[in-house]
Amino acid sequence: MFFALALLSIWRDVPAFGNDSAASVGVGGIQLSREARISMEKERLTISAEKITVEYEFLNDTDRDITTEVAFPVPPYNWYYLDASFSKQVDDFRIWIDGRETKYQIDAKAMLNSVDYSGLLRKVGVDVASLGHFTDNDPKRNDPYSPDVEKLPRSQREELKRIGLIRSDNGFMGWTVVKTYHWPQTFPAHKILHVRHVYAPILGFAFLSPEVTVPVPWRERTPEFATAIQDSCIDATLQNTLTAAARKRKKDGGYIQAAWVDYILTTANTWKMPIKSFELVVERPQPKQFLFEADHWLVSFGWEGPVKQLDADHLFAQSINFVLKRELHIAFFGLN
């Protein structure tokens, strides 16, 4: 068992899960705003394929308490990413302030061709955030479907298909969910405020063939796959390892598993920068996780600086006075 790391200073902008940000509630949803009076003294980010934990220490170094709306933006996702996550946990977000669990509100939009159809979908009883409770985990069914859509009269389903909000009678949603969790927060004067939240990421997932693991064909594949593979900062050694592993599996179609987690870092720039201390822990998936039985998993991500191996399954990276410029993309590759 081993990790393959690409310790590169190469970063690319990718859609991702994000840092807490100062925000204001305005017409049309949550708008991020600048809050330079509050600094992020420490952030510890722990990422695995099943759970993300973020721990913050915020400091209001002014003489007055500051109350602002805090937002946690979720990256846009569609039916593919919901299906690929397998856990189907799209509303498992939990937050603690100074050790006490806190309630929050959710702003969810159904976007298609730059138009928000949330009102229309809610009017006919289709849940926006869960993509109509889209599922492929019904033991009585062999195909993915949306129970919210199936209960609609045919005339309403035909109208949703005409618009492009659904692609078949039983579901396969055409909209993209843009979702933000938000809550009002008071930051006491001259005090550290501890914030912790936990949630399950919505994974990207793909099966890679030998030709996909080399640079040239990436852009010829779907944009999500191309971005996922390129932005994980694969170096030549890992690329050769993946190609060799895929070719060994020719009898099984020559495919290997790839999953990825994206995380937005740059939303933290709405606070007073830099982050005084930033720590990242990445956990390797366990054998037999996901669809097929992988004997072990490799991990690859871009990072400017050294990465330490804490133990057989955890990597650690740290930065002092961390200035956020790009997003974080972590890829997992399952090998036999």
C-alpha cells in the first residue's frame, strides 16, 4: 500500500466545495461580501472520500462585537454528481459554534441556461436540492428515477421536458443545483470564535481506460472528466503507474476507478487575509470502497510545498500565512 503524490506548484480553477465566507442575504439569494475586520487565525481541513471536516478559529480584533451573515457555498451539481456520490447525502451539513450545534438556512436554485426555475419546480412539488429525490437505490427498480417527477400528471412532465428540466418521463434532471447554507453569526470583540462543520462530499467518479490516463485525449472526453484528471496534478510517475495498471485489467475492459473531491479555498478571501495557520489532512480510501474491489488507492493533488505522510492512510500539508489563490482538487485512483 502506498500513496502517489504530485507535489507541484501547478493549480487550476475548478468548481468545488468551499470555505465559510462572510455574506449578505440579498434579492436573488446569498451574496458573498467582504469582512476584513475578522481574521482567520487557523483552519484545519480534513478530506476523505466520505467526509469533510473543517475547523476554524476566527478573531475579531476590534473593540465591538460584529454580526454578519455567514455563507457556506456548495459547488454546483447535477444528476450525474448526485448519482456518482452513492451516499445520496446532499443535506447532511452540520455546524458547531464554540462546541454547540447551530441551525442554518438553505438557499437552493435550479439553474438551466442561466435561468432559475426553482419557483416552477417547487410549484409542481419537485424538490430542487435533491433533484426530485433522484435515486438509483430502489430494490424494486432497475433504473434511476425521480419519485417527485413520476407522480406528476403527464401534461406537467411534458412541459418540464419541453423546457429541458427533465430528460425522460422518470427523471434524469436537466437542471444544475446552486446551493448555499447560511446563518447569522456574532463575532465577539477581541475573542477567538471556534467554528466546525462536517458534511459528506458529492464525489466525481469515472472509470479510466489506458488512453484516458495520458494527457492528449483528456480534452476530448467530457469536460468534468478532463478537469478532474488534469487538475489532480498527475506527474509522469503516477501517469505511468495508472496506464500500466489499466492495461493489466484488459480482461475486465481495461478500466480503473477514479474518484475526486473538489474544495473551494478562495472564498476565504472575504475575511482578513492571510490565514495565519492552514493545515490539510487527506485520507486515502480503504480497499473495496466504491463500486469495485480495489486492492489499494493512490492519492494525487497539487500543493505548493512539502507533504508529509502521517501514517499508512493519511497525508499532511501545512502553510503559515496562507494566501489563497486557487482551489483544491484531490483525486483517488483504485488499483488491483
